[in-house]
Amino acid sequence: MDKEGLWKYAPVLLVGIALIFQYNLFVTPERLEQKHREILQEVSTTYITKEHYKEQYDEIKVQLNDMQRKLDEIYKIVIKEHQ
């Protein structure tokens, strides 16, 4: 490419380079690692682990079974009183 063509397209190249820097189109490894840590922190505060979910699920199951057993007892008592 000759000097004439370079001078012709120089403003377009400068605008292109300015846009690349302005909108951070290319990420440095440090910024990528920082964002990765932020995402991991957000995920750990927002979601629970599978093990924790299973523990809570089992606990709720036990509580529901206990409630069902108590309701059955109440039902039996009510039936006995009305016979």
C-alpha cells in the first residue's frame, strides 16, 4: 500500500482503533480473571450446591411425613369421637 492510500484511510483506521479502546473490545487476561472471580462470587451467593439442596430436600421430606402422620392421628381421633 502506498503513502497516498495510507493517508486516505488513516482517519478510518484511527476511528476504528479509538472504538476498540473505547468499548474495550479486547480484554486483558487480568480483567478476564477479575470478571471470572466476580462471577464465581455472585454464583456462590445466589445459588446453593447440589449437596445442600439434597439435605434440605430430605429434611422437608421428613417434615412432610411427620405432618402426614400427625394429620392421620387427628383424623383417627375425630372419627372415633363421631362414632
